[in-house]
Amino acid sequence: MLTSSKKNEALRRLTSLGSQIVEDIRRRTFPALKIPSRSVENIKYDRKLGQYVLGDEVIIRNSKNIKHLRPFAQLVWIAYFSKELLKTNKTSTLRDIYYSAQAYNVDFKDQDESDEMITELESIIRMPREDINIYPEERSAIFGDLTIEYTVPGYEGKRLVLTTHPDGVMIGPALTTANFVRTSADKVIVIEKGALFTRFIEEKVHERYRAILIATAGQAPRSTRYLIRRLNKELGLPVYIFTDADPWGMHIAMVIISGSANAAHITDLVTPKAKWAGVWATDIVRYRLPSDPLTEVDIKRLYELKRDPRYGEEIWRREIDEFLRIRKKSEQEAFARYGLTYIVDKYLPDKLREMG
């Protein structure tokens, strides 16, 4: 799934990790690992990069400590299994890893614990899990006039135009690592909701607005964020993000733009030049959208965003303040009050003009 250089680098780092453990044993010392700390205190916001990054603090996991022995063994097994995936050109999902461990009598109490070990391995080797062929379940989709060329074994050189399937093409490992051949698009439109993604396809937004359409189905998976970054960086396409008008939709957009604290150890998932284009709190007022009252949880979340340094720019501050003023939220589907095509015929062109 990876380029040969990435694959070789991942294998080198995993081998180096294993060699370190073997060397400790040969020296008759208990193997120990230095793991970058992902504590709140060690996650810093880098204003130049526009994202969270890890600081220099590390934790030591020493097999001499009986409390460390179980997670130490789990981490070593994850590293071993990842290396086997790379060597055999196989991929796995987070869920598969959890169940595969049982075949090796490696005990994880639940998938959250397994996922945590994978994240620790990422932070140690300083490479994302996708570079060791581990992916989340696929749920995002893409549609538009973009021809890709596969690089995965067995499909090398085969091409696909991403308007082939009327429901869009699932964003999986093969698509994420494909080469971009040609496109007539001049922008990317990212959409939170699957229903609106389908409506945009039906109304031929990809043709009318020369857009590549991406559905995130909620919070964008990392493979989708990586693909969005590639479209922006490699093809120079501006990215516009459309979400529900609530604090959770705002955060979906922000994670695409500047990442998350949970992935502070990964630096190639962000698209800093992407723009949150709506639906805004001010749109609720401007378009007189049907709305619901903000809940206490929503309001608490807005105050959390207000303290987050990523939300310091004017547009974010303005919209957070407007949410708190009107105490309302709305969904993308609310535009249907004006007819099924209003959001495509009126709102979308208004927004694209407004965003420049």
C-alpha cells in the first residue's frame, strides 16, 4: 500500500526498535522503552505549524517493573505484527488487530487498550499507523472528476475515474495511496453528512462548481484527512468544509484544518489552508433556519473551544460568540425548508463567493 521508500523506512524503524530490545537482553539488562509522553502537559500548540505537537518529555516503560510488563509485551507484539504486515504486503484494521491478538494469546481487555498500544507505537517510531498498514474501518467517500492510478500490489497502473460509482468511492488504503493523474476540478468540498453528499452528487455539484466532493460521515478518519491534505498540497486545490451549525461541526472542521491533541505525534494529517465555510451560527440568523436550542453540553463545549488556541482567529471567535448569543444550533438539512435544491442553488454559491 505504501511507496517503497516509506515501507523501507517503516521496516527500518521497527527493526531498530526490536534490535534495541534484543541488545538489552544480550547485556543482561531488563529491556526498557522510551515513549514520548502524550500527557496534557506535553502537548503544545505550535502556532507556526498551526497544530498541536508533542513536547520533549518521555516516559520509561521498563520490563523490570511488574506493572509495566503487560503493556510492554503488548507493545512489542503490536510492533511484531506491524512488521509482518509490511513484509507480506497485507493491511489490517484497528478492529482486526484486537481480534488477531487473541490468536497469539496476547491479552487486551478491550479494543480501546489495543488502539492505545498502536498509538504508542506510532509515537515511538514517529510514523502514523497507516505507514505500517493499519487502517480504521472505511466510512468516508469521494466523488468527482479525478482520475487516480492505483499503486497497490495486483492493481499497479490500473486507473479509475471517481465518478464511476453514483454513491461515491470509499476512501480506503488503496485510494489513499493512489497517484493523482488528472482532474478538471478547481476545489474540494468536504461535507459532514452523507445525505448532503448524496444530494450534491444528484445535483451535479461536481460539474456545476468544478468540485471534488468528500463525505466525512462525522469526524473525518485519518486516512480521509491525509487524502484531503494531498489534494490540497499536490494539486493545489482549495478546500471548503461544510458541517452542521453546532460546536461539534466546528470541531470537525478544525480537526481537518489543524489536527487534534490525540494525534499530536503525527504532523502530516492537517490542511492549514482549508476553510470552514459553514454552516455558521450567523447563517442560522441570516437564512432563518429551523433550529434547536443549544444543550448544556453544547454550551460547555463552546466555552472549551473559546479557550482552545486554535480558535483564536476572528471567524471562529465571531461564530462562537454568535452561538452563545442566539443559543441555537441547526443542521445542514435545515435548508430543505426552502426546497430540496436551495442549498445547492443559493447557499453554496453564496458561500463560495463569500470565501473568495
